[in-house]
Amino acid sequence: MGDVYFYHLTEHPLEATLPMLLQKSLAAGWRVAVRSGDADLVERLDATLWLGEGFLPHGISGGPHDADQPVLLTTEVAKNAAHCLMAVAQASVGIEEAKTAERVCILFDGADPQAVDHARSQWRAMTDAGLAAQYWADEGGRWQKKAESASKG
């Protein structure tokens, strides 16, 4: 049973934060699924990952090589046997899915009240289900752990 990390984006946008988290995940040897609640965002993230600093190997779901992608951008359940699921743009993560992943990262825009409410409901669902969770906020240019809930299972 993995941990669930919540990232409250207040100072840096998703397009800056996501590549950093992906680099760390790939360095750990993990396959990653990035699930978006917004199909247009998948296209923007694809461009960001191709054109940003450093190359991050990835693909968009729906291609013939989904299972081989180290990072798969999707709006649905990924088909790349991901160790880590990163949910953005209010994409939902199921409890059973979170229990089987090594890590789930929920990134949400602190300037969007709906995104904050969605993240709060996901925090309650995950912690009520007994999953370990951490809440991180981007403050003063650094990530600060603001809350933690231990696993109850």
C-alpha cells in the first residue's frame, strides 16, 4: 500500500512542478501515469515535456506503445503498469487504485477554489480509507510539509 502526496501549487504552476516530480520518479525507477481531468491539458503538458529543460521520455495514451511508456499522459486509467499515479486538473483517483500504487501524487492549483475543494475531498477519502497521506505546500520557493496522516492499515 503506497502513500498519497498532495501538492498545493501556489507559487509555481503545474508546468514547472510536474517535470520536477517526473524526474524524481524516473530516477527512482518508476513508471508514471499522469492522469488529467482536462484533455486539453494533456496536449499542453505534452508540449511542456518535449520543449522544457531536459528530455522527459513520455507519450500520450491511445498509441500502439502505451505499455512501454515510462511516463504516460492520459485522461483515463493508464496502460503502462505505472508505479506512480500523478493526478492533475481534478482527475479522480480511486481508493483501490491508491492502495495498489507505490505512490499517488495529487497536484492542485491553490488559486482555483474548485480544485482545492476537490483535493480536500480526496484527502478525506484517502485518509478515511486508512491510507498514509502527506500534504505539501509550495511556500517561499520551497516545498513545506504541512500535514501528515499515518496509515491505518
